[in-house]
Amino acid sequence: MIVFWIVAALFLAGALLLLLPGLWKPRLGPVLTSAGGANVAVYRDQLAEAERDLAADLITPDRFEQARAEIQRRVLEDTTAAAAPAPKVQPARITALALAVLIPLASVATYLALGEPDAAAPALTAPERSAGGKPGDHAVSAEQIQKMVGALAERLKNDPNNAEGWLMLGRSYTALSRYRDAAGAFRKASELLPNDPNVLADLADVLGMAQNRRLAGEPARIVQRALDLDPRHVKGLALAGSVAFEAKDYGAARRYWERLLAVVPAESDIARSIRGSIAEATQLEGGSAAPAPQAAVPAAPAAPAIVGAAAAVSGQVVLSPELTARMSPGDTLFVFARAAEGPRLPLAIVKRMAGELPLEFKLDDSMAMNPQLRLSGFPLVVVGARISKSGNATPQSGDLIGQSAPVAPGAQGLKVVIDAVQP
């Protein structure tokens, strides 16, 4: 991260070196160019022509003298104009100083508001150290995250029409489980983007979380607005099913989830989760007792799902045969889960020896290194695995890596294949 900021500072310094010297130093102002040498040649021809006319008795001597005097006057005027010094323009030093301050500040503020600072940080930080990484690795603490979110909130006070900024703030508050604050940020975004079903669905979800995971009332009305805009909206259908399920209208819940099943990949983990919820709603609709649901009805990224079961993912990590020769039994194996969209910090992690492969794993909230960033707080997660020869918590070039597709918490039977090499 430090290297990133050093490089960014060098680029800014180069830009300022190109821009500021021209404003700092005095310079010549615009000069009206005289006819100069070209006009002298013209006047010489005019005088020669007048002399020929005089010799041919075409003009009188008095007329010749008048013409010569007029030509001399014009030559004198042009010579005087050419000799006049060009005016100097005063240096714009105040403008230069203002730009020297404002350009770096605006660049950094824009990056923090619209960029992704976490992308420049190591993918695995504090949690991997707790799992046995080196003590010198860098980490982003909960306090630092809170400060960054607070800084973004302050910037939006001066830029209240920044819809993307409000969305980022809402997602950040959601990741920190500050659902009331998240609802306020998403509400601002929805005012700026009133016809965006994604924003409305996120707003409904965090409002439900803020009122003890209940969607009745305003959240339900907002969900309906999202579906009015897009009847096939994934998160809208998921939440609409949750609204009906909460109201014990199991037939309506089943119908919403059947519509949802039709718009997601048939063999995806999301589809398997939906089918489990449909089976539960069908059993309750028929009046029979339903077993505990196997997985949560998925919601779109950026907000936690409402309907849920135990927040855990489990499965097996295997090594691709093509990479077997590059692994030693004493190498370190990290298995971790992180949000499919959102903070890059791992939500749960385990550390083993590579010699234990193939490895059965289970990741849940009990393995969270930060109580504010838990696996159950995100609708979709990815499970990754990395083999490190150095045992370093930070990914290194040459590490062997693999990753699952996004899955909902509660997914079981995952197979994570380590089949790539860290560039």
C-alpha cells in the first residue's frame, strides 16, 4: 500500500512540474506583429515606381515629393512599432499555488471516494496472521476501517449529489453491521437514483435488518417498487419471497422463489439454495412440518440476506494433478472465505499443512477474526485456497491458488480446486 501511494505521489509531482512553471514565471504578452521587412520592400517598390513616373513626366515634381513624404512616414511608423518592447504578463503565482494544493487533494479525495483502496492492500491480512502468518505483515484494523468510513461520510456532506459515494457508504455500513446508518445512505442514493431497482432492493434489505430482520412495513413496500421496475430482479424476488414467508403466506413465497429460480443458473449453488427454500414453503403451504432450511434464499451482493440458516460453508480442497510436482508436504495451506463483493478481508480462515490435501473444510462465524465482519453478514461469499512455500500470510508470486464460484452461506459439498499459479 505504501508503494502505491509513493508511485501516485511521483505521478502527481510530474504533472505539477509540467503545469506550474509556466504560471510561476513572467512571460511575454501578445505582440502585434508589424509588416517589418516585408513592408519596407513594398515601400521601396512604391518609391521606385514614383521615380519612374517622374522620369516619364507622368507626375509633377510636387506630386512626386508628396508621394515620397507619404512613403517615408509609413516606413517611420512601421519601424517605431517594430521597435516597441513586448509587454510582460505578470506571473499567475496565486493560481500556481492554488493548483499545487488543490490538484493533489482533489486526486486523493476522488480516489478514496470512487476507487478501491483495498485493491492495493494484501488480499489476506490480519486474519491470516492470527492463523499463523508472520508478525510483520500489515493489517487493516476495525478502527482503521471505521475511520475510512467516517472520512467518506464527511466528504459526502460536501458532495451530497454523489450517488456512487452514497452507495459505497451504504455498503460499508452494511459490512460493519451498522444497518440504520446503511439505510440512511441507501435512502440518499435512492433519492438520486429513484428508478434503480438495485438501490431499492438494498435499501429494503438493510431496513429489514435494522428492524430485527423483519421486512413488514416500509421494506415490503420498497421491495414491491423494485419489482415494479424490474419483475425479474434477483434480489427483489428473493426479498419478496421473504416478505411473504414472514407473513406466513407460503404459497406467495413459493411463487416468488419459483420466479427467482427461473432467472438464476440452474446448476448454481444459488439455485440449490432456492430449491431448498421452495421445498420448505411447499411443505408449510400443505400444513406439514418443514425441516430446517438447508440454505438461505440468496440476495444480490452488497447487503445481507434476510432468510437464512447456519452461516457456514463446507467442502473439500484438492490440488490439480498438473501442479502436484510444485507442492511439498511441508508447504502451508490457507483456506478462507471472503465476501463476493465488498471488503477483501477474509471472513473466516483456517491454516493447515499442504500435505493434508485433499482437505475437508468447514468455515463459519466462529472463525471470524473481526466480529464486525462475519460470514453470516454477506449474501454471497467465495472460498479460496492458497499454498505458500514461505508460509507468508501475504500472497507471493509462485503461490498455488484456487477459488470457488460465489455461494450463499450454508452451501455444502463445495469443491475448491487449486489449479493456478499466483503471477
